Amino acid sequence: MHILPVNNYYKKILQVALPAIAGLSTQMVVSLVDTAMVGRIEDATYALAAMGIGVLATWALISFFSSLATGIHVVVARKFGEGDYISCGITLNNSLLLAALIGAVVAMAGVFFSYPIAHLFATDETVGNYASEYLYYRFMGIPFFLISVSFRGFFFGISKTKIFMFSGVITNVLNIIFNYLFIYGNFGFPKMGLAGAGLGST
């Protein structure tokens, strides 16, 4: 009795799935790196408490809008399987336009309401102030995140998941560099603390 099917389909599944798993895992690493680096600044207790609020708020939005990638993935995969490559490109273009429009609206609303949102969840004034600064910069990155979600759905649809994995690795490297510059104020950059972590992640 064979545990795995006697064909090459499982190999194809693993070739597509493993890079996707690796790419999705790198998204969590961004928050872990931010936590580790913010934990080494002054007032780290307040900053980490505020960051907890900020990460939860941004991940709520990220989880909600990640469904955009699923929609693009399904449509592109079907058109790609039919050999209709022009429609694959049209789907990507439409999703990029949609992502830019929705992202701009959400980002403006988030930037404008970052202070009341932060203080809604924080009873401590200092924690609320820190969280509002972090959210201010994270909300700015929502349009770029939605654009990346569009590309993710497209490349998943054409089975090029390694591109997403590589982009995730590059994102983490850049996040560490920007955090080092903006959190601690190195190489002449302003020392921004937790707000720098938000900017670096964006």
C-alpha cells in the first residue's frame, strides 16, 4: 500500500506550496524583528505595549484585505489554465487599480483617525500616544500592501510562488535596515523610536 499517490502530482503540489508557505511565514518575521528591536529602546515597556495594539490593528486590516489575493488567484488560475494569458494581465491590471484606490482611501482614513483609534484601545495616555505614532506610519503603507497582495494573487495563479518567497526575504532584509536607521537614528537619520519601526515596516 502506498501512502502517497503513484504519480508526480504531489511533487508539483509541494513545488508550488512550499515557497508560498515560506513567503507567508516571512510576514510574521517582520513583526518579530520589530518587537526585538523596539525592545531595546528607552521606555521599551510603553513602546512594546503600544506596538501590541498597533500590530493587532494593522493585522486586522491586512487579514481583511488579503481576501483580494484569493479573488485574483482564482480568476488568474482559471484564465491561465485556459491559456487566456491576455485575461490574466487584464485581471492583474484591474486588481492593481482597485488596490490603489481602496488602499488610498483606507490609508487616509487610518492616518487621520490613528490617534482616536489608538486611544480607544489604550487606557494609558503614554501607550496611546506611542501607538498612534506607530499606526500613523503603518497606515501609510496600506496602499503598497494591497498592491503587493495583487501581485501575490497573480503569481500564485500562474504557479510562480517562488517570486513571493524571494520578495518576502527581501522585505525582511530591508525592514531590518530601515528599522536600524529610523528606530535608533543611525547614520544621520532621526531617532524615531517606535514610530521608526512603523515607518521601517511600511
